[in-house]
Amino acid sequence: MDILKENRQRRKRKYVISQHQLYMVRPDVWRKLKRANRIDREYRFLARRIALYSYLSRPLQFIQSSINRKKLRRIDLSGKAPVFVIGHWRSGTTFLHYLLSKDRRFGYLCNYQAFIFNIALLSKKMMRAISRPFFPEERPQDNIKMSPYYPAEEEQPFTTISTRSGMHTFFFPHNRSYFDKYNLFRGISAREKKRWQKDYTYLLKNISLYNDEKPLLLKNPHNTSRVKELLELFPDAKFIFLHRDPYTTFTSMMHLFDTVVRTQFFQKISDAEIRELVIHIFRGTLQKYMKDRRLIPEGNLVEVAYSDLSDDPLGTVRNIYAKLDLPGFRDAEPRMRRHVEKVGDYKKNVFKEIPPDIKGRIADALGFYFDAFGYEK
């Protein structure tokens, strides 16, 4: 059975996402996205609903911006190098992010703040209560426990404050330029790159303000191909890269598209086109990472196999702290241990074997990745 058809049968029995990441998008960002992209007929009602929510929330967005403008200007991120958890989607980055977030020295973006980013700073207590009904108990793509307070990826709110996010290709799948420009930095002018860096810094300043300016712990698969650009902003940043068997990663990524990303589309796209887009993203992301990882200063990068993290979570995290010379593991270990015990009954998705022709496409496209980390083709 085709991977996406199998996923659709599963999805009928599971929670289906009914919210869109862009519900609280800034009106000016939404206008620019609409001008630059085709919205197919079947998605126009969703587009109108997003426009409605965007304009209704605009007064609150304006109030938040006005209240915090001076505070954001005063925040200096240069002396607090972030820790970036990177790796291709479905490589175990979420599990590691959850574990590391138990270290209270770190500040991180949480789910409800990510969903209502442009108004989340108005009242933490009120915004938590408002957003709670929008979150399921488990993520539909992998059954991982979910809560408004769990860590989130900053690329999600980035799509609501800027038109310069690679994730916009996940909304407009026929427009790969967002991914190519703002993840791979291909065909991008120096001015556009500078604007991306300005927008991304503004995003992180908001997260820092929300977390009382603690050192930031950031998990974002989109950043896997941005190592060079992130180092230009944060020369002393620490990076934790996760890798996983490419065949398993591809199958799980296809499942992610069918259970989550598809609910965010504004354009019709066939299963075959999704498959080619996933391979394009996979290859481009890992090629650029492999090219740029040499730029990371010695002692600031650790590469971790998903199998090691899965088999020995605490031992793997202890090793990460040692290699990156991070303080605080001893204090955080009891909380990390409790989290591991809490998710001890977690069951991974099981997928059918990939057809030989698609396996061949993956092996051809990602041969360099198989070879670099010792995976069998």
C-alpha cells in the first residue's frame, strides 16, 4: 500500500488538526503571502478565516508590540550564545528538546506561545487558558505527549511575523523558493539575507523576553541548513545534531506531511509531488549541513545517533553536556530521569516497507548521508 494512503487510513482514527499556524499572522505578512502565491479554490474559505482572525487580533498585536518595543531593543543576545538542537525532521529532535528543557537554566519557546506568538506576551496566565483547548493530548504524527507548556519550534511563529521562512513552502508547496532562499540561502541577495537575520533576531528577542532573558534552548529542523548563517549571528553558539537511518526518516517524514503538513496547505499537490518535495528538502538540508558543519568551532558541535538517544537517553544527554562543556547536568538529571520514566511506555509508529524504486531514489539522492554516518543502503 502507498505510504500516504496508509497514513490517511490511520488518520481517520486519530485526532485531525483543525487549526492553522497562520491564524494569528500579522495582517501585513498575510497580505504579502497572498500576493506572492496562488490559493486554490478548496482552500479559499480557510484563507478568509485566517484573514478574519488576523485582523480581529490586530489590535492586541499592536498593543503587545507597543508595550514591549523598548524592552526588546534593550535585549542583547550576543553574550548568551543559544544551544541549537538540529537535525532533519523525524530524527529525534523533539525527544531531545523535551529532555534538555528540564534544565531550568534554559529558556525556550513553548507551544501556546508559538501558536499565539503575536499576543502571547500580553498575559501569560490568560493566554495559556485561551490556547489550551487547541492542543490535543498527543501529536498526531507520532503519538508523543503534547501540552501547551511543552517546548516548541520557533519556525512556527516565525511564519507569522515574517515572509522569510522556509516553512512557508509547507503552506504553499508549489513554491519552493521559500525553502531554497531562507533554508538553503540559494538565489538570495545580501539584502534579503540581512533582512532574514534581522527578522530571526527579533523572533529570538521575543522568546528571550518571555523567558526573563535566560540562555535560549532552540530546536528547529529548519536550522539544520542554516549553520553558517546562525554562526554569523552567534559565533559561540552550541549545536547538537541528530541523525537517523534515512529510510526510516523518509517514511516518517511522509507520515508527517500527511498527518500535519497537509492540513496547512493552500495549494493542491499530488502524492507523487509530495514525495519529490520531501526528497528535495531532505537532500538540500543535509547537503548544506555537511558542507557548513566544519565552520562550527571545535567543542561547539556534538553529533548524536537517534539510536543512541533512544537506547540510553540519560547517558547520551550526559555525554552531550560533557562534550559541549555545558554546566548543570547534575541538577537537571533528576527531572530528566522522571521525564524518561513518564514516557517509558511510548510506542513508535510502525510503517510498511518502502517500495524498491523509492528506496533507490532515496539512496541516489542521499548517498553522501548514508556514507557519512554509516547507514546501509
